[in-house]
Amino acid sequence: MPTEVEWKHDAMPRDDRIARLAKQIDGDIRKDQHLLLTAPEVLELRRRGASELHAICADFAASVNRLLSPPVLELTPEEYNPEMFRESGANLIQFNAHGRIIQIAFQATREIFSTEKFLIPYILEGEVRAFNQEMLERTQIRSQALFFCLEEKRNTWRYYEWLHGRTGLFSRDQLVSLLERLV
């Protein structure tokens, strides 16, 4: 018959395994929370995502225009509210700086969420295109895929650059990079 000391020693590894198992289960549940979303919840998240994307764009345009006299970077639409999100069909945000264009087109996924084109589950998908007249004449338009991803800690916009296979958070810095290539 094992002594009390031996039993406590054996219990510690079991408790560690149980703690690891509980942590793993909790991680899987959090990772798969998007599976539990209802259609109205997804619509609200999509509207919030569209508003966040416009806020990123508006911040970029305002930052550039503050340093220009007169301001020349046009953002369309200038203002955005969640009700402007089109659930069916394309949504468009565009920058224009004297013929240097950045277009962001996005739409809802066919299903409530998808992982078809990107590994992280997403509910909005689209494309960022950057071009100027010279590029159009050569039929050379730069494009990147864009996804509004449902992540464990927060939902984020992510880009995927087809040419180099790079991915990252879509931000004002990404817009700076795109416009720098057009100037």
C-alpha cells in the first residue's frame, strides 16, 4: 500500500496534466467561438468591421492632408456609419490624390464565416488595389487581399500580399506603403 507521500507525488503530475487539458479546452472554445455566432451578431460585427476599416482610412487621409496645403487626398465616402454597410454586394472606399488611386472593395462572405482564402476565420473579404495612370496604361495594378478576421482577443483587418506571400495587420502604415509606390 502506497504511503501518503508517494500518493501526493503521483497527484502533482496528474494535476499538471489536468491543468494543461483545461487550458487546451479553453483555447479551443475561444478559437471556435465564431461557430456560435448568430446571423444578427455577425451582421453587427460586419458593420463594426466596415466602420473600423473606414476609420483607418479616414485617419490616414486626415494625417496626410494636415501636412498639405491645400489638402489633396480625397476619401470617398468622407463620412461612414454602420448603417451604410451593404450586406449584399460590394462596399467601396477610395482614395484619390490627383489620379493616384487606392481602392478598397469588400463584401460579406457567402457563409457566416469562411476560412477558404485565409487561415484565420473571417466574415468580410475584399481587395485593396493601388494604381495611377501610368500603371493603368501598362495594365499593372497592385492588389492585396483583405480580410476582417475573428480572432481570440479582438477582431482585426488583415491583408495578404499575393506577390510576396506577406500578411499582416491592415493599418495606416499599410496605406502609406501603398501610396508611396504610386508617387
